[in-house]
Amino acid sequence: MIALGDLVELNEADLRLDRVKHLIDDIDDELGDAPWLEALQTEIEEQKTLVDEIATRRASAESDLDDRRQKIETEDGKLYDGSITESRELRNQQEAVYALRRGVKEAEEPALALMEAEELQREASTYLTTLLTEAQKSWDTAQAALKSDRATLAKEAASLETDVTTWRGEIAAADLAIYDKQRLTRPLAIAAVAGGVCGACRLALPTTILTRARRVTEPVFCPTCACIVYVP
Ligand SMILES: [Zn+2]
């Protein structure tokens, strides 16, 4: 006699364990860093470089303006400190100060444009950093939920593994060998016959197979799907 009833129980426990392990594998595929993390971090780094570059150019433009204004003050001072007495020389000095003032006016516009551009780049930088923080927060929440689901499934798997071990302890080695060989090729190793139909492939079984399956003296295989069939 082959212990078909026990094999059915074992197979059911194995199938449940297969499903749980599959779910755990699916979760493992989703655990880890977000797929967008590296690209977003790179973008943030590049944006910071842009900000640094434009800040350097803005600082240099401002320093240039300071120098020009300082020079105007110095040259302007010479008009009134009595160091220049000749009227022709004074006129020349006045012309020179005017020229310097025009120079400042011309340099002010690009410096202002740089300040505005820097402001925009800083805003873009802040936006990206906020985006990363928010997205990371959502990702972490989802990951925590996955980890919790995984822990539940792991407990279920451990319990099913105990069931499998228990059932295997009840079944004769020869029957286990047949079962294990079946399980290598199909998860559903053993199926009940209902109304003369194989429970696995749903095809009608020949009468000779049904008769032998009813006797339960030897494992009987479905000629179509090759799983062990039994008549409950
Ligand atoms: Zn079948």
C-alpha cells in the first residue's frame, strides 16, 4: 500500500510552502535602494556644481564692481583734494572719472544677470533636494511595509517547513522517493480523481488506470500529465 493520504497532505504543505517562498522572493526583488536614487543623487551633485560655478562668477563680477567703485572714489577725490591745480589737467581727470562711471554702469547689468541666474540655480537645487527627501520618505515607508510582510511570510514558511518535516516523518522512504522524483518535474505531484477525471490536468482517465488507482497498491500515474492520481 502506498500512503496516498499522507502524500496528499505533504504535497499540499509543499505547495503552500512553494507559494510562500515565491512571495518572499518577490519581496526580496523589491527590497533595497530605489531604482531612481543614483540618477537623482547624480543630478543633485551636478546641480550643486552649477550653483558653485555661477556663484564664483557672480562673486568675481561683484568684486570687479567693488574695485571699479573704489577706483572712482580715489580718482574723484583727486578732483577736490587740491592735488590737481591746472584746469586742463582737472578737465582730463573729470573725463577719466566719467569714463570710469560709464564702465561701472556697463558692468552692473551682467553682474545683476549673474545674481538672478544664481538665484534660479539655487532654487532648482533646493527643489531637487526636497524631491529626493520626499521620494526617499515614501520609498522608506513602502520598504518598511515590505519588510513587515516578509517577516510574516517567513514565519509562515517556517511553520510550513515544520509541517513538511512532520509529514515526511510519517511516510515510508520508498513512497517519499516516488514523491520527490515527481516533485522535481511538477509542483502538483499527486492529484485526486473526480468523476473519472485527473485532478491536475482535467482529462478523463482510462478505466484501467482508474481501477488500478482504486486498488492503491502501487503509485498510478496519469497518462497525460504524469502526476500520481488517487481516488479519494
Ligand atoms: Zn493528469
